[in-house]
Amino acid sequence: MKKSFKDLIKGIVATSIAAIAGTHGAEAAPTVSFNDSDMDLDIASVGEAKKDLSYKLMLKINSDNTYDIAGHRSHSSHRSHRSHSSHRSGSSHYSHSSHYSSTTTTRSTTSSSSSSSSYVSPSSYKLGSRTLNKDLYGADVKLLTDNLVKCEYLDKSKVKTNYSGYVVYDENVTDAVKRFQKDMGLTEDGIAGTTTITKLTAYAENFKKLGDRVLSVGMSGTDVTEMKNLLIEKGYIEGTASKGVSTFDVTLETALKSFLNDVGIEWTGKTDSDIVFYLKKKYND
């Protein structure tokens, strides 16, 4: 008999014995022994009655690899191999069919699969698949911190990992999320829910530093905001520095022209490397 088939039979027998014990009490349950040697025996006796009125379990392996399992009370006259065989068809047998055992096995397997499927590896989390807050960790937390670092809300040196190497949502991340929420006009709770994650993802996708591209009137972006903030800092535009996306409008162009005139650079309608250099240059440089 093939080992895999033997193992299957052993599992079925164990289930049947448990059913007998559950129905008739532990005293009725037979002990089990298997002969693993390859013998030309169609019938394997897998239990021996603990006492005269206990159940004996009979297992018959058919030539087509099907099997029959039957149980009956032991009697002294039934000790021979022949008498065991003759009791297969007796009406007084306590029998467990293969259907019952298969169903029980399937139920157990399903329960195990359900339990396994409920676990999600931290490396499998997608950003936006759950609300993120303090002490959580996983692939989604890393993506969140990557966006916060890119958008300059979090210093990369402050991103921490746990013993497994997963990025942790700690106090530094919480504070960075709060700053982003404040700039976006959201509730400053430090929790990255659906709205915060959606806005941060979109902001990061469009985030550009001044100098990443050539700017002209009509364009929008975070690099335009950076240019505007520098002109506010230098006193060419009134107001306070801001975050987010701004549009390069006529008012901003007028302020830029005035600044360029003071530093001796001609405005050609587009920002080049010289313009970016002088915009970022500090007065004491």
C-alpha cells in the first residue's frame, strides 16, 4: 500500500475512533496499531477491545483503493481473522462510512484554511488598505513615510524600523502627519485615514522642487509655491509662506520680474538655473 494512502487511512481511523468515544464513551474506544510492512493483506485489524463489550474497528482495503470501516462489539468467538470478515455485512455493526470521515476531515481543513487566511503579513499591506496610527508597522507605513519624506514633512533620519525591519508609525510619523493635515486643512489628529492618505499620495505624486523643471506663467505645482515663498521671504510679495500647490499667475510674474531686475537678470518668460540660484541664495551668502 502506498505511504500516502496509508496516512490517509490512519487519519480516517483516528476520526472514527473519536466518534465512537464521543457517542459511547471513552471505554468503548479501541486502541489503534498499524502494521507498516508491505503485506498482501486486504484486512487490517486496527483495534483491540479493551474489554468484552468494547468496540473493535475493522478496516478493509479493497482492490480499487477504496475502503470500508466497520465496528462491532468483541466476542470471544470473533477472534479469528475469518470471523472479522464475516461481520462486515452484519446488521448489528456500528459503522462509520467514508463519507462521514471525509466530511469531518474537510471541515477541519476548511477551519484551518480560514484561520490561515485571516493572517496578513506586514509586507502585504497596501497603502490605503487600513487606517494607520501609532505603533503600526508594515509596507504601507513605509510608503506613507516615503511620501512624507519626499514632501519634506519628515526627515529621513527620523524614520525608524522594528526588529523585523518594518518601518514603524511612531511619534515622529504622527507629528509629520499632523503638520501635513494642518497645511491641507484637515483634522490634526495624526492618524492617517482614507482622506489623509489620498491627499498625501496625490500631493507626493505632484510634488516638485524648484529647479526640477522650467516654469512659466500658467503652470501649477509645489515648485511654484516654493518660488512664491522665496519671494515672500525676500519681501517682493506680501503674505506668509504656505504649502501645497500654487499657480504661476501674473501677480507672481510681476514680483519675480522686480526681483530679477534688482539682481541684474533679464526675464525671458521662463525660469532657468540662474534664476533658481538667485531665488534660493540667502542675503548673507
